Amino acid sequence: MRKGRKTLGEILNDMEAITVENLIKAYEVQKKEGGSLADVLTKLGLVGEETLARALSIEWNIPFVNLNEIRFDEEIARMLPEDVARKYLCLPIGIEFDDSVAVVISDPANLYAEDAIKAMLKKPITWGLSTKSAVKDLLDKLYGVERSLREASDDLMSMEGEVGVISEQEEDDSSKDLKEKAGEAPIIRLANLIMTQAFSEGASDIHLEPQRDHVLVRQRIDGMLYEMMKVPKKIQSALVSRFKIISALDIAERRLPQDGRINVRYSGKDIDLRVSTLPKQYGEKIVCRILDKSKSLISLSQLGFTTENQDIFTKMIEQPYGMILVTGPTGSGKTTTLYAVLNHLNSPDKNLISVEDPVEYELKGINQVGVNAKVGLMFSNLLRTILRQDPDIIMVGEIRDSETSEMAMQAALTGHLVLSTLHTNDAFSAPPRLIDMGIEPYLIASSLLGVTAQRLARTICKYCEEPDKPPEAYISFFEKQIQQVMERKQPEFKKGIGCPKCRNSGYLGRIGVHEVMKIDDDLRTMIIKNSSAAQIREVAIQKGCKTMLLDLLYKACIGKTSLEEVFRVISTVEV
């Protein structure tokens, strides 16, 4: 590896990635504390990780490699021993035409790494450069965290006899001692390991579940729960207390549920964990909902709408007043959709206010209010106050009762655009559900602009996808619907064969499945007549509304997901 003519500081300045003042500040810190300029810039947080890596690639004349966009052979990646790959944060990713090995590194200035890699591979090397976090994430997915778990387990086993499960009689006297044990290095290390593995895997939730003889740790990835590890029972109380301490919860209270939050920074991203405890038979169960703040900036085009559905939905949300509902079960992405709508509508000339329980993501330019039951701040009375704050657009996190829904309807009728969510299985059931809550049908018919129902389906891993020929029974079961969505075109089914990127599941990421029902005059008449969900469904489909089943089948036919995934999700979608 040979260094170029320009220095890192000059390159970053040319890229307009750093101000002269900040660059001078970094040089001063480097002069005082030592180390490389890249390390100083990272420590001070003056330059993003990817920007810094791209600048280093220019400085060292090494091409930048986006590891999220390549497919590599696991066998080639294992050409370097795991300890060497982790020590120098490097990864073989392929064999070039000249028989050289393509190796991605994160620190080109480390000459020891260059010499060690050459000695290990004993072949010509073609160098590439990527970010430290990207290389580390791939190594974790390639090797898992077996070594880290083994090391943590060894530390925990050495604590035998020192930390035990505390009985109810010991609780008051042992809280101080338990707090000390929860602050010991092995427990801190294990708690951090549980969180960092979940972050690197893209998990949405962490579950700590006390069992009779161990603590089961699981994580939810793309909607599916995977076992992460089993923790010795003897450190259960210390581990649970560690999570409660960093969540600012009361470790002495073990009989009542509690809610808290953890704020962390991982790989240059701000991540919040919403923590919930639940006393159960063998101890307190903890669930941490992972909220990546960077995902709050999602756009409408990233939600997975088909072109037709997105056009209908966009026209609905751009109306000056009225109500729009997003329905679906818990975990179907309703809040994410509403945040995307708020981002789309956000502008300096509009007053946007949201009422949420709790506020999940911070959105710039939007006035967000959190429900606080302890002081009596609920959706209904907050909505009354908000109406006196001269809003243009109001987001109500969830319609739970008749009082909230009626006030939201009145707001929609008096010149405000109101966005909210409702728990129904499909879009067609929303009007009857509101009527069941005690809302007058004429209010619903007058204020409701449209309803979007949704689910989330796993997408096929783009790194290991290949053409697929599903079983004939699957195709024949949906034969009519496939013909309807493809309009005489041939389906292009795909499947994932499994790779380190997708944990050998064949799926990576999720996509929205939607059912967009626009309320027109005919549907308003049906709502006033208190028509059933089945009757509304029949008329809406006649008017061109595509059901979630058809939307999901279309995405399977174009290779976004699989027919197997259609069958998995179909249990909650009416055929």
C-alpha cells in the first residue's frame, strides 16, 4: 500500500467534509495527545465514519468498498484466522482474475496488519478499504459471537458463589449489594455484548426471559425471534439489575412492571432502547425495543407501496383537512408509516403537532408531545389543548377510546388534517370498528378520507438470491390471484439460499404490504347505513382497491419475497 500525495486533512477539506476551524482543532488535539488524525477525528466526532473511510481511500490510493453492496464467499472470507481478522479488522472477500486475494481493511496505516496478512495468505493481495464498523459487523455475522460469549461465560463462571438469585425476603437488604454486583466488569460486559450483537444483527427487540434453570436471551430480527444465548441462572438478578440501572429504573422494585429508556451511540448512530419489565414466575422478564433514530427519516418511497397505491395514498395525505387512518396489528409498522407522512408534509409554513405514547423518534420541525398517565396527560385531554395551539396537521398516536376518536373526528371536520392508527385486521373493518366505539356514523363518513391497512413481510436476501420454482401446490392455490396481479406476464419467483448476511435464513429486511381504501361518496353512504366490513370490502374492491393478499402476491411474483412468506403472513390476511 502506498500513500498518495495529499494529506488526509487536505482531502477532507477538498471534499468539504470539515470546516477549517474543526480541522485546526483536530490538529491541536493530535499534537497534544498523539495518535493518527483519523483517530482524533473519530474521537471528536467531527467526520462521519464512511466519509472518513472514503477520504482515507483517496489518501492511500485504495478503492473504497461498500460491504453492504457486495456478495462474498464464506469460504474465502475464512482464509484468514478469526483472531487475525478481528485483530486487524480485515476480511478477504474474493479471488481476482490474477489469482490475487481481494482483502478489505479498515486501517491502511497499520503496516503490521499488512505484513501479517501477507504472511498468512502467502498470495498477492489486492487491497480495498471500508469502515471499521462494516468490517466488524461482517465478521460478527461470519463467525457469530461465539468467542465473545465463551470469554464472557468464563468470566461469569468465575463469579460462582458470589452472585445468586435473591429471594423476596432478601430484597430490601440486598439491593445495595446487588447494585454493586450489577456494576462488576463481567456483568457490564455481558449486557453490552447482548446489546451490541442485537444492533449489529439489525434486531428490533431484545428479550431477557428467566426460566427455571437459566435466562434465555432472544432477539427479534425481521419479525422472527431467534435464540441468542442462555445465561447461567446464578447471575440472573445481577444481569436484570444491570439493565434496570442503565434504564434509570428502581432495582429494588421487583413486583410491579416498570418502563424506562436507554440512550446509546453505536457505529456513529444514536439508538434508543425502550425498556419494559414484567414480573413473572421465575423472575423479571425484560424486553428492550430498539429504536434507531436514523430510521425516523424514512420517506414514502421506502415504505414498499406499489406505484398505484403510493399515488392514491399521497393524494389522500395532501388534502388540507380530514382524517386518515393506518391500521394493523402491533409491530406492523404503523408508526413508521405515520412518521414518513409527517416527514413528507413537514414544511416551515405548517404547524405539525403529534401526541404519542411514547415519543419513539425525534422529528425536526415537529412539535411532539408524550402521553403521561401519571399526571393525567392522556390522548383525549392533550388533543383538547393541541386544538388551541393553532395546528395544521395533528398526529394522534393511537385511537383507543370513543372520546379520543370523537375529538379527532371533530378536529378533522374543523379544518385540520388528522393522522392516527387503529387496531383492525384490514382497511374495510375500520369504519365498523369506529361505530362500535360509539362514534356516530355521520361523523365518520364526513371526516374520514381513507384507510390504509398494512403488514410487514420479509424480503429475500439480495446477497444470496437466485431464481426459484415454488412447489406446484403453492402456485395452483393462488393461480387466479397470480393471473390477476401479473396481467399475463410471467412471474419471476426468487429465493434466498442462505448466507452470513442473512443468518442463513434467505431473508434480509422487510417490506410493507398495503391495502389502501379511499373513501368516496358510495362508501360514505354505506358507512352512514352502518354497513358491515364485508359489504364495504366488496364495494371497495369493485372500485379498484387491491387487498393486502394481492399486494403481497405481486411482490412475491416480482421476486421481492417468496410464496412461502405469503403463506406465513396470510394467516392474518383474508383470502
